Amino acid sequence: TLRLICTTTAVQRKNVGASGPEKYTEAFIKKQIEEFNLGKRHLANMMGEDPETFTQEDIDRAIAYLFPSGLFDKQARPMMKHPTEVFPEQRKIQWGEDGRPFHFLFYTGKQSYYSLMHETYEKFLNVQKHQDQLIAQDLPLQKEKRNLAGSRWLTKIELEEMLLEKLSDDDYSRFIQLLQKLVALPCADIEENYIQKFCKEVPVQLQRVVIEPLQYDEQGVAFSTGEGKRKTARATAIVYDNGTGKITVNGTDILHYFPVLQDREQLLFPFQFLGRIGKHDMVCTVSGGGRSAQAGAIRLASAKALRSFVTEKEVEFMRQAGLLTVDPRVKERKKPGQEGPRRKFTWKKR
Amino acid sequence: QLEHGCALHTAARGGLSSVSSQDVPAERPREVFHTSESDPAKHTEQHEGRLYNIPLEEVKAVFPHGLPYRFQQQIRTFNEARVMVRRPALELLACLKGSNLAHPAVRYVIYGERGTGKTMTLCHVVHYCSRQGWLVLHVPDAHLWVKNCKELLQSSYNKDRLDQPLQASVWLKNFKTSNERFLQEIKTQKKYMWGKQESTEEGRPLGEVVEQGLARVRSASDAVGVVLREIKQQSHRGSFRLLVAVDGVNALWGRTTLRKEDKSPVCPEELTLVHNLRKMVRNDWSGGAIVTTLSQTGSLFQPSSAYTPHELLGKEGFDALDPFVPIPVANYSPREFESCYGYYLERKWLQHEKAHTEDGKAELRFLSGSNPRQLDRLAGPL
């Protein structure tokens, strides 16, 4: 059976569309759309813009301006979107006035799933027939393999959204197995269009981030800068090449600035990981936060600066080691009715 | 460098008794870090960065109380005392060798950041002087005299001053161990009264004064004062040379944590020991040298970033010690770091597998910042 190992935020969302038959009637949705368009024109009028050319981005900006909110969860903030985005897709009523269902597989319970399986199997048989024909004609079979590395199959939730009905894990795994069998056949290129509907590209994380090239200062020594932050500390680091491993923080030596061994170990980590301990000099400035936060901020800044000196593969290693990620942990706010962020008051029985 | 080691070995054999390196001269570059030159008099720039051995009996005789605590632990663990020859010590030794003893005593102040080896430099110099036959007046840590004193007696000699019998007796005992033969040679020049009945006549050996101090603990501080005065007066004559070695000299002019019975704070001048020591450190005598160290670690009411003579001595101390020869001590140079690391490796002190690699060495150098104390503490758990 297939087990989903890496999860994305898409997986965590609940699929409301497949839960049951209509909760919102078509007339209701139509009315919502009309109201939305009217409201859009009113909003454009209020903001002094042209109602005809008022796009969704302008709406978002206007709402953020009129109703500013400091809530962390973006979904919790006030928003104005087209009703089709707000109300999830619902299955329309599947039977006619006389009570007869439209689809022939309605009484199986999972009509779209079984129809999908039938379709896929039809394609499979098609490909096999084509293959037999080619063998009969003694023509060579095409062997262009699809690039499976950069793509993944649809997740169970995405498939549920597509079919608008609930699936079980077993069903989902059977469907994926069928697709894989289909792709494994040599002549599967014929049905490429059909298979593309069930694939998704996995963008490589690294390509989004731009690595700055090295800069050179007066003496011709290469250097690069990086910035980092942790909790409330902000740090900038300038890493010079051809050095002796000397590090200066805010004008003082690290031995004096960080008397604790733990902080110095944090500073050592990026250099040790790349094996360049004695090769670079570093000058950093840091402010805010406490002792540990400043050490973490400098570590991030130096790792970012070292990216320019190092090959792409090593940058990928650093990213996987967690040297290039900003640590999102901040002090949690205290809630009313509790003593701290999590600690409740002492419970007294009476 | 291998040839140097061997050549010195043969040269030293002709000289004073030196303990040779224990192992068979092996394939490993052991000689690079060690030198079998056990006499500080013969140390030159060639030996810089290398460790030399002091035989354990000498350690007990010369340093009953001078060495830092961690170094004493290291001696007990490794069963040998290895001291590194470093540039500040070599400079000091050169100055001492070239100094003219007819002139007033020159004052040297060793200063530097925390944990860079000031006390060890002082001990190196003390070892040299004791080998040369000087009379060594070694005060291990002047800070011990201005803090944590359980008993304070009012001095019988001078009503204003306060005595510290415990510290004085401890110091007298150690002084006796280190300078046995001088105590028989030097004779008192005056008659001293200890209380109503006891007295020391003129012309008695100084050892008797010391015995008196040890026996009658109440008058130990006065005994110390007497010893210091006698030695100072007699060093003029040139029958012996005197080295005054004080560690933590900034304690003499700082503040104390001691309080009198009426809870008023005690100034350092009011302590007999401090008063007498100040007189010694003044350069109004000739026939020797004064070598002192500044120390922030034991100092009271000083910020931890202070290390220059001006900050640590204060105005009073600076004026009192002025003029002096400052000797800065810095962290390990790369060569010294290599030899220290090699020594730990060779004595199997670094047990961690990674510590044997080049990367491990680079890590140690980074994390300790080439500071001797940090390196010592880092290498401990490894």
C-alpha cells in the first residue's frame, strides 16, 4: 500500500467539498456572486478607483487598508473574495425530477471514483492494443521515459477535491497503482495528456533563492555579506577570503564577546560543516536579543554569506542541515486567565 | 628541529643535571615540542614554544605554593611538570641576566588578558632565579591576603594595624621550604622583642625568626615584617641576590573585603602584611629585581574586562609602582598552540577520536581562541 511520507500544507486542509450533498443551492451561489460584484463596484468607488478595472489584488489591498488586523493566521483576517473561492465546490443533485439518477454507476456509492477507474483501465487497454499492433508490425517500441523525478502523483485530498466525493486509503492506493502500471508500459506516451491530469510538479526549493556573487574589496580580497535574525536579534556578517579564522563581533574578539562555549560552538558550526574553519575572516555587527539569540543570528548570517563561496551542492547540503533557515520560534504571548503562555493558574478544588 | 633537540641534549648533559625525555627518541616528532633543556638559564629563542621538564623534587622545593591550581592537578595527572618557554619569559630572563645589581631594583609588571599565562611566566622566572641561587621571596597570590580572612588581630607592634596570623604562618612555612639554606646564612642585625618574654638576639640566623613566627602564631605577621626588612637591608651588601615575586600585585592597592569589628571597611594599608610588602616593592634597595603580575581573576571590585596596569592598579598603585618595565603576555602563537596540542595528544589527554584529526585541531583553536586557559578547560572533558 502507498503511504504518504512527505506532507504539505495541502494535505492538512480538510476537504469540505466531498463531505455531502449540497449545502448551498445554486440560486444562493448566484445571489452571492451578484452581491460580490456589486460590493466590488462600491469598494472601487470608495477607494476612488475605476470600477471597471478593479482587480482581485486591488480588492485585497483595499480590505487590508480598511480593516487592518494583526492576527497571525492569514485565513482569519477579513477578506473579500469571489464566492467560488469562498464556498467550496459542491456536488449538484445527482438525480432528476423523476428520481432517476443521471450516472449509471450512482448506486455503487462512489460513482465518480468507479467511473475514473473504468476510464483509466480503458486507456490501459488502449495502450496495450497499440503495443500489440506495433509488435505485429515489427516496429520498435518507443522508449521515452517520462521524467518522474520532478513530479509527484496527486495526493488523496487533491483527488477527493477533483472527484468531489470521499475516498478511502485503499481506493486511492489502487488508483495510484493503476496509474503506475499504465506509465510503466512502453507506449504510454499516447495517453500522456490524460496522465498529466494526475501529476504535479515538485519545484526544487533551491531555485527560488538567488545566490549573490562574490564582491572584491580594495586589496583584491573576495568577501560577501549576509544577514540573519533569531528571536529579536539582528546580525550582519561580512566574510573575507584568505583569512586566519579570526572573528570580530561589534569590534571585540569572540572570546570576549561570547565567554560561553555554547555560543562559540554556534558560530563555529557553518565553518565546520563546510570544512573551512581557518580559511575565512569574519566581521559582524549584532544588536538586540540575548546571548543565545545573538549567537544564532550571527550563525545564520555567516551561513548566508558563505553561500557565495561554495558550490551549489554544498548550498543544498547546508539548507538540509538547517543552517539557512530562519528559526521561527519567538516568545509566545501570555494569555488572559493564565499565568503564562501555557501555564494555568494553580487549580484549587474549592 | 630534530637535530636541535639532540644537540641540546648532549650539551645539557655536560651542564647541570637534567632529566632527559623519558621515551626512547622515537619516530614521532616528540622532540619538536619538548626540549630537554631543563635549566632556564640556557633557554633561548630556539626553545620558544617548547616545553621543558622540571624534576618533581625541584618542584616541591622551589614551588611549595606558587603554581596555579590547575597546573598542580596537571602535574599530578601526568606525573611530570612541563612548562612552556614563551617569549615574555625569555625577555624577562634576558633583562635579568643583563641587569646591573648595583643599581636599584628594577620592577617588572607582567600583564595581559585573563588566562594568557602570566602566573606561569612568573613561575618560570622564579625557577630560573632559584637555579641561579637567588633568594626568592614568592608571594603566590596577594589577593589571598585581602579577602576571606577569618581572623584579624590588632597588631601589638602598631596599634592602627591589623594582623593576619593564618595567612602569615602559611606563607612563612612555604618560605622556609623554598629557601632553606639562606635562612641559616643570613643573620639578624637587630634585637627583636616578641611580646614581654621572648626576643631574638642580634646575629642569630634568620631561621630562628621564622621558627618563632611559626611557633607563636600571634606574632607571625610581625615575623614576616622582620624577615622582609632584614632581607632588604642585607641585599645591598651583595652576599646574595634577591628576587621579589608577587602575583596579583594589584591587590596591594585595591580595596579589601575585610571588615573591622565595627563593620567599617579595612584599607589595605591597615594590614601589616600588605604594608610590609609595599615596602618591599618600592625600589629603594638594590641587589635584585622585583617581578610582579597583575591578576584580574582574584581581584576585588574590578570589571572583568580590565587588564591593563593603569586600570587594575588604580592611580595609587600606578604611582607607587612607577617606573616599571611592562611585559605583556598574549594568547598562544600558532607555534605555541601546536606544541601544546601535541603535548596533550602525546600524553593521551585528548581521548576523543575527532581530536586527533586536523579538523579537530582547527576546531579547538577556534573555540579556545588560542587562549591557554580556554584550551586547558576545553581539553579537559575530551
